[in-house]
Amino acid sequence: MVEIKLDTLQLLAKFDSASLRFNRGIERETLRVDPQGNLSLKPHPAFLGSKLSHPSVTTDFSESQLELITPVSVSVSETLETLSDTHRYIYSGLQDELLWSSSMPCVLPEDDKIPLAYYGDSNLGQLKTTYRNGLGNRYGRSMQTICAVHYNFSFTEGFWQTLAEQEGRSNTANYRTNRYFDVMRNFRRFSWLPIYLLGASPAVCDSFVNGKQHNLDELGNNSLYLENATSLRNGDLGYQSDAQSSILNICYNSLDNYVEKIASAVATPYAGYESLQSNSNLLPQLNDSILQSEAEFYTTIRAKCVPEKGSNFLQALKDDGVEYIEVRLLDVDPYEPAGISEASIKFLDTLLLYCLLTESPKHDATLCSSVTENVAKTVRTGRQTSTLLSDQGTQRELGVWGQEILSQLKPIAEMLDKNVAGSSHIDALNLQSAKLLDSTKTPSGKIMQDMKVQDISYLRFAMNQSIAHRDHFQQTPLSKPELARFEEMARLSLQQHQATEAETQLPFERYLADIQAEYLPLHRHN
């Protein structure tokens, strides 16, 4: 059993309200759909500006897949308010389309009819579209329409300064990086828990698996599901790659290993991708390597930094260290108009702080394997809380182990409530505890209950939620000054896009070759 030591609680007591704060930002993905729940085939709405340059509204894989991005903030309420305002702005001009309320997609057309996001004719724009073409050719376009909420998190400078002093260390980039890797290893070790508590994709429209092999059961009404599933998005229907799982072995033991392994994957050809062809004038992919770029690395949490414009991300990460971490396992919550709740954020903050303050064993092959297996079991049968998981070789029931971890989070939540004004981390923790006692209170449990009680399909459930969310945002429209601010952001993004396209451009294939060459010094040649 993992325990928080007394000296850890004493250490937390050294933090004051000014230093016990966290930076956060949210990226919420959502599909644009027509009134019947079909994927929109219309281009990115012009009033939203340039998806290449806009700081708050862009697209992910598809032209129909919006990505809403909040700026960094130390305030949970401010983050959610900004995210909600961005939704309001989108609905101010979206006409008859809806924003899809769930992670698993709406009714999809044939795979090749799913439109790739188009970013213009600049080399950067072509790079983005070609990368997406590669994803579609490698994994199928339908898989890429799955949506998520990504939670970006970092400890503040004041927090690090206090922690370093208490640990008798210097607050250097190397110190912070090593401690972030401690967080990430522990988060991966416990990643089954947020998947159980926050997972919200137990069912899917049958159009998503059209012609593919799957192990889902029929629910009727063109819906497929697994009885005790939590998050199909995090399972083998979601962002999975046979090439990555069979070749990559990234266990987060150090920055050097992390960078080297990913760079090696971008620099190493993979036989299965050498013969990919494109049905358009686009190149079929950026390269034929295991990964086209570090962005293709599928995982529950990533090490991140903010590189200088035009510089290689992995080189910047190696040089400057980890600046923040990106949690990538969150389903879109269909019961929340913005896709994520305040309680979920406060639970995540508490869990991430726990992951920092708890002993973080290095991951050998056995522990790496158990992390993967625990997630897979929780995805498929997690709402059966007697499901057995591996805790460093010991078999534990999911429900029992989960309650133990939550009990360890309690003193941290109490400390946060004591120091952060208007805080409610204990309330958030109690909500999670109730879900472990009764799996019908999880989002996945509530979804299945609603579908069965109302005798509705997955499509109808998600459409009902999408309509309710649209009504929520339209009932509280933006003020004129707020609307003007978004309109100015859109105008400036178009201006920046034009400036990018006006720059002198290398031939695109030379541009790609130069980018590819940047990865070579970052991995060891065997």
C-alpha cells in the first residue's frame, strides 16, 4: 500500500497560499455535426478566423473537428469561464450545426469522405495537413475523429522554489524535470483510476466500427457497447498503434531516455508504412518512420515545453527541460456543456500533487506492462469493481485499491482547501469516492443507465446532450465587448495567416527533409 509519510504532510504545511497554486490550461476537442447527428462536411466556419493562427479556436484532425484552447491560468473558475465563453462565441455564428457532446464520434461517412483539416499553402500549413493525411493512411480517418479533453498542468515558480528549499535542492531546470518525471511515472501507474472515475465512453455508434473487427456487444438502435466498460476511447478502439506498442518502450524513467526513444521512432523507418499511397495530390505521410513526429506518440501523459518558433520540440525539451505536463486520458464529459467539470479539475490537481509527493519507482518492463494491462482491464470491465489489477505484482481489486488511493489524497485535498480561496477539493474527492462505492454514479455508468431507461441509442443520447449544451450557451450569450474581443482575435489570426503565407518558402520536400534531419542528433545509432 502506498502511503503519504508524516514528513510529507509536514512539508505541505510549509507552503502558503501564494505558493500552493497551479498553472492549468484545457484543450477541448469536439466535432461539428448537422441536425441529424451526421459529421459536418462543411469547411471550418469563416467567422472563426484562421485555424493555423488562432490562439483559442483551431481544428484537430478533421476540418469538422474543432479544438478549443484556454490560456494558462492559476484559477479553475477562470479557466472554465474562458472555455465556456469560447463555446458561446462559436455558437454565436454556427447556424444550424451542433458541437458533439461526447468523445466517441457521431454518424460518420465512409472513411475517405471524412475531411482532413486544411491549413493553407504555407509550408507550415502543408506540414499540418500532410501529417493528418499520414494519420488517416496509417490508422484510418474514423479513429482520428475520436475527441478528448487534454489537461495541461504545471506547478508555479513559487511552488517549486518552496519545494526545492524543503528538499534541500536548488530550483534548477534539471531538478524540476526530474520531479515532473516522478509525477508522470506515478500518474501512469495510477492512470486506471481517473479512467474509471471520469471515463465517459462505454458505447459507440455502429458507423464507427463499420467493416472493422471488434469485440463489442449489440445494444440495439445501431449502438454497440460493453456492459462494464468505462472508456472505449482509451482502449483498442481508440488511439492505439500496433507499431508503437510493439516497438516503443518509453517508461518515463528519465528525460534523456524519453527524448531519445521518441526521436529514434521519428528517425527509424517502419516497413508497414513504406508502401502507403495517397489518393490525392498530398504526400501520403510526412515520412515512413514509426512516428511521423512526436505528436503521434499515443500515451496517457506527455512531457511538454514551449519551444521557440521554428525550433525542434524534442531538442527544446532536451535543452530546457519539462515546463508542464499534458494529461491525455480524459474523455469529454457529455454531462458538462464545456466537456469537463470543476470537480474533475480539482480531483486531477489533487492527484497530480499526490503523484509528486509519493515515492515514484522506476518503471522496468514488468511495471510498464502492468500499467498497460491495468488500463486495458479498466477500459473493458472497470465498472465491475472487483476487477483485479496489478499493484507492482500484487493483485488488488479495483474498488479497494481505488479507495485506498483516495484516502491518501484526503490530507492533500484538505491542505489545498485550507490554502486556496473558494476551494472545494474535499468535495471533489468525496464525489469520486461515491463512484467507487457505486459504479452507476460514474459518467460511463450514468450514460448506460440513461440509454437503457430511456431506450435510446448512443446517437440519440449524445444528440440530446449536444442540444442541451447548445441551449445552455445560447441562453447566456456574450456581451458586445466580449463578442468584439473574439471577433478581433479572428481578424488578427487571418492577418497572421496571410503574413505566414507571404513569407519566402523553401520547396516543401526540402522543408520536410530539414525537419527530419533535426531528429538525427537526438537518438543514438545502434
